[in-house]
Amino acid sequence: MVSSLIVHNRIRTTLPKAKAASRLAEKMVTWGKRGDEHAKTQAMRFLREHRLTIPKLFNEMADRYRTREGGYTRIHKLGYRDGDNAPMAVLEYVDTPEDLKYSMLIKRLARIELEPSLRVSPTIIEDGQAPKMEKRDFKKSLNHIKGQKKFDKNVEKMMKSQEMSKDDLDKKVSTESCKLRARLEEKKVIFRTNHIKYTEELALYNLFNVSKSKRFYLSIFGRCDFHNRRNRTYPLKR
């Protein structure tokens, strides 16, 4: 599992396995930063596919985390798996080009740009006076503000780790918002097409799902009154 994590930078597994693998994955980076023969021997005892994992661990990953002191992995909880209801998670190395937290922050910024209603006000005080609200609503608004401040800090950390300027961030967000807008339009078109197809199929079903006896009576007597019970048609007795 740790070998796959080193090769692909990210794996999807259950939450207990992710927590257990993260400890060994952290130790691997420590050995990679040490870089001596004893560290290579220790790493080779646990890793597979030495032709791929050992060069990447002792060259690329050691250079990436040279100035970082611990905290090389991150766990994202994904909910529960269908069937056995096992808790699922994504285990990944931080500061990689395909960092999952980085892509999630970009997508959230794009959604905020498309829907300004998602943007949280930085304060709950208006015109020098706090608006009257219930205790529950006050706690909700306070939690929203705390969440927004935490999100802003995460964006600053992401920009610092990726060495990204504000213009680069704006370009990334605008590109992601264009993709999101196109995806929403595509979903609307698919929904309209499916709705039209469903309406046409329903009309054809109502047209052809008529029993032979009913069509026979209709062909002979024209328009008649019938009583339909359990898909059987009987002429009404007058």
C-alpha cells in the first residue's frame, strides 16, 4: 500500500488502513531525506517495486520535503462504502502537483465565483449595531464566519506552498469556473433531452399499451365507455 502511495502520490482505502499506512509513509520520507545506505536498506525491507519506489523516494520526494519538518501525508474522509458501510478515505502526500486539497480549494473558489450567495459576510455587525437574532442563528452565523476565515487561511497556505501569485490564482479559478459552467449547461441540456424523451415514450406507451379487446371495440363502435380493471377492459353495461 505504501509502495502504491509513493508511485501514485495518492491511494483510496478504508480509514483504519489509511491511518496505519500514514505512519509508515511518514517514516519513508524521513529515510529518504537521510539518504544513506542504511536508510535505503531499511526502506527496501518495506517497499516493493524497488525500480520505481527507491529512486523516487530518495531523489524527488527527498528534495520536495527537504525544508519540511514532518506532516508529509494528509487523510481526506470520503464517507461510507456501500455494502459493508466501511469508512473510506484518501491518503495522499502533501505538496504534490495533483494535490487533492489544492484542487478542492480551486473548485470551491470557482463555485463561490459562480454563486455569490455562497460568500460569507466577514462580520455580523451592520451600521455599528449587531442585528437582533436568536441564539441558534447567532451561533450559525458565527460558525460560518469562522469557517470562512479558516478557508481563507487554507487558500493563503496553498498559494505559499504552490508558489502562486494572485494573478495565477485568478486564472486558475476563472478556468475552473468556465469548466463548471459548461458542465452545468451540459447537465441542463441532458435533463431537457431526457425529459423530452420520457414524454415521448410515455405518449407512445399510452398509445400502444391498449388491450386487443379495447382496440377491437373501438374499431367497431367508435368511441365507447369502458371500465379498465387490472389491465382488462370490459364494456360498461348500460
